[in-house]
Amino acid sequence: MLFSQDGEVKNDPAARGSKMNVGRTSKGILYRVENGIATITLNRPKKKNAFTPQMYLDLQGALIAAGQDDNVVIAVITGVGDYYCSGNDLGNFTTVDITNLEEASKQQSLLLERFVNAFIDFPKPLIAAVNGPAIGIAVTTLALMDVVFASDRAKFHTPFAALGQSPEGCSSYTFPKIMGAAKANEILLFGKKLTAQEAFDRGLVTEVIPDAQFRETVDKKVKEYAQLPRNSMRLSKNLIWETEKERLYKVNRAECDLITERWTSDEFAQAIMNFFSKSKL
């Protein structure tokens, strides 16, 4: 099978010694290549696959490795357990040095920019297998994928305003382009939650698959895709995305600049405190 079974996967030999060592490897991201398919698995199920800074580095490294590996025809990103990804682990913000908040925010913003650019730059077909709920950056980067399969139990949420933040992952450009300004604003400004079917209806998801058959169905589809002529797919993807790349780089930079400002604002600090206060109730 392409995908790991539910539950945390440990000591995966395929994840060790691979080219994803751009940065360090971690348990949070598993990477393996089999039959021309690079599978990148978010592997932090006890935290709903929430991103740590190291996971940002490792996923970026996995995309670079898959893009450069001649054995890879196609790449898939998925998650272990019940969640695809719950976005940023907000606990990351509790460890920031508040005496040097501006510099710390700039460094985190640069990490985010490079991470998103890895999606923009990926030269081969890139598929998301959204096995469960997705939040924040896990939602916005879906618009940079070539195909998005979603389990019918998946949900999609971008709670930027509630957390005193702003859009990321080029979503301020890609979402209005995909679904129209009014529907994109409802998601990005007001944090409307979408079911899998609603995400499909708005053009964010390619196909909704019953959860009981999700892994098997996606596995079969991806294997079929990997048998197609690789150069044709690579060149066609380049043709489709090339005219958008410079705009996406600029949007990504602008979003990260605004996020840097947001992370140093009193409004953001209060929103994070409110979040942790509610989570303790």
C-alpha cells in the first residue's frame, strides 16, 4: 500500500537516509518512494498532525528530494490517523523569545515563505490525499496542488481572523481565482468551515471519496497516474503553472510580510491567549 495505516508510524526505514535530509529528518514527516510514487506522510497523529517548525523544514526537504529524484514520477501528501493536518501547532508560539519578537517573527515568516515556495516550485504532479479535517496552512496549500482527493469526513477551516492572523499559502490570490471573491472572502475573512462536498462545489477539491474506500481508491488512482508518460506530465504541468509562478512568489512574499506584522501585534497576542484559555476550560 502507498499509505500508512492509522496510528503513529515509527522507525520507517524508507524515511531514513533519504534526500529529504534538506534540514533534519524527524518523526513528524515520513518519506518513501515506491513504484515511481513519492509518498509524504504527516505523522504526528497525537497532535492531529499539527506542524512544528521542524516539520516545515522536513516537508520542504521532502518536496525538494522528490522533485530532484529521477525515480519519482508523482508525489502524494497525506496524513496518519484521523486528521490530514490541523495547521500550525499553536504551542509553537509559546516558546518564542518575547524579548526579540520582531526578529523571531521574521525568521518564522521566512520559514513559511520557503515552505510555500516548495509547493510552487514542485516540477511534477502533486496530489493531496486529504484523509480527514484540514486547518489553516493545510487548507491554503491545497490550491497549489494539481489534484486534491478528500475523504467524505474531511472538513476545511481557515480561522485566520479568530487568531488575529491573515491569509497564507497564496490563498489571497488562489482562492478568489478558484471560487470567486465572495465565496473566498467567506472562508478567508470570516473563517467559514466547509464540508468535503462544499469544498468540492467551490473547486478546492477534485473528488470526494467515501471514507471507507478512501485509502484503497486513492492508492489505485495514484498508481494509474504513475504509469502515464512522465515527461508529458512534467512538461504539461510546467505549461499550466509557468505563467502563474512569478505572481505566486509575489503573493507569497506579501502574505508573509503581513503575517510578520500580525505576529508582532497586540491583537494576535490576545487571540492566542484567548485560544489557550478556552482550551483549558
